[in-house]
Amino acid sequence: MLRLREVELHSNAKTWLKTWTGQSGELETFDDQVSTAKSRFSSRNKKGNKTFDRVKEALTEMCPGARRCVYCEDNEADEIEHMRPKDLYPEEAFAWSNYVYACGRCNGHKSNHFAVFDADGIEHDLTPPRPAPTPRTPPIPGEHLFIDPRAEDPFVLLVVDLATGITVPEPSQLGRPKRRASYTRDLVDLNRDTLLKARREAYGNYRGRLIEYADNKESGAAQTVLDALRTDLLDMAHPTIWQEMKRQHVEVPLLVAIFARVPEALDW
């Protein structure tokens, strides 16, 4: 996971989202806020709704590669994901800052699971039970465990082992940051077998593309050719692997040798 590049949402879409967000405050009970937010979101989040068509266009621009899921970076992103679930935060059902584009696999695994640290640093699982209690009560305030890739950089908290593809908390992170890293990784199941294999393949593909660039550079290829190769490399799936290659390159002899041929790639 990487921090997402912010994209400007169309002004009309922002206006409608703000209007719909304000409507949630008109309801008296938390139960009403939750049920209404969910039904209104479902009725509006459809193809042909101009606001959500524009939301999806903007979210697509944020996605890695060819509209890949912002969490796993492998599957196609096809669902608007609320980082803070509607069942807990109905006031954010139409909050632009609460949206990312995810695949059904990651979104379904995350579902309504959510947790916070309270003021004393105690972790509380806020996941609503099934069936939901009556009446429902608002969640307690606190620091969210789930990493928000629009507001912070997951790359600071998580690291991928290039040889195995396994995602782990960044070794220097301790305490709450370490727990947030492991919680986020597990909540969207970032270490499922298919992703480990895909990351290892991506590592080989990135190395191959970088070597191809180095070979062309050393043979005197035109700058237009080099620019196209660079663009192709940066458009590949699993961009976290590329960032990890740059972060870890001094620890891997093969990468030391490759980047020595193309030192400028460390700034890509």
C-alpha cells in the first residue's frame, strides 16, 4: 500500500456530496442515521448518477496502474470503499475524503470491521455485531487503527519482503504504529497466497524492465525510447514493489548492480 495522490473532484460532485452529508444530521437517532445513510448511498451509487460517475473517475485516477485496487494493487478496483464504515460513521457515507476504489475481495474482507485506540491507548473493536443491537449506539472516539492511504503514508508503517512477497510492519515501528500496521494488513488480507505470488512475479518484472532500460540507455537509444520504457515501468501493477526495490536496493546485491547502471531510477 502507498499513499494515494490526491485528485480534484468535479465541483458539482463535491457540492452534491456535501449536501447529502448535511442531510444525515437532520435525523434524530443513530439508528435512523445508519439505515438512511446506507439506503441513500445504495440508491445513488449507480451508473448514470452524474455525481458518482465523477467520483469514480476521480478515484480511478488515484488507483495504481490500470485501475488496480488501492489495497492489494492486484485486482481491478470496482467498488467504492468507505474506509470508515457506514454502519459506524453514517455522517461519512458521502464524505469524499472517506472514499477509495477497491476490489470486491479486499472490500468484502474488510467489511464493517473497525477499531480505535481510546485516550488511554486501549484498543476497542467497534465491529457491529450481527444482528445489530437495538438501539445502535455511536462508536467511541479514538485513534483509528486502519491506515488511511489518503491522509497518511502506509509505506512508513508497512514493508514488503521482496524475496517472499510478505507484508510486515516496518521494523522501526513499535507500539501503536506497529499494531496499526498489522491490523491494516490483516483487515484487507494483504498476505493471501495469490498476492504473495503476484508480488514475487512483480519483483521479477520490475527488475526485467529496469534492465531493459539500462541496456537501451547503454546502447545509445533515443530519449523518446527511454521515456517510453520509464513510463511502462511506472505503469505496472504492484507499485509498492517498485518503491520497496528503491528502499531496499542497498541490501540486495542484484539491485545494487542494476541501480548502479541506472542511478537516476532511484528518483522515479
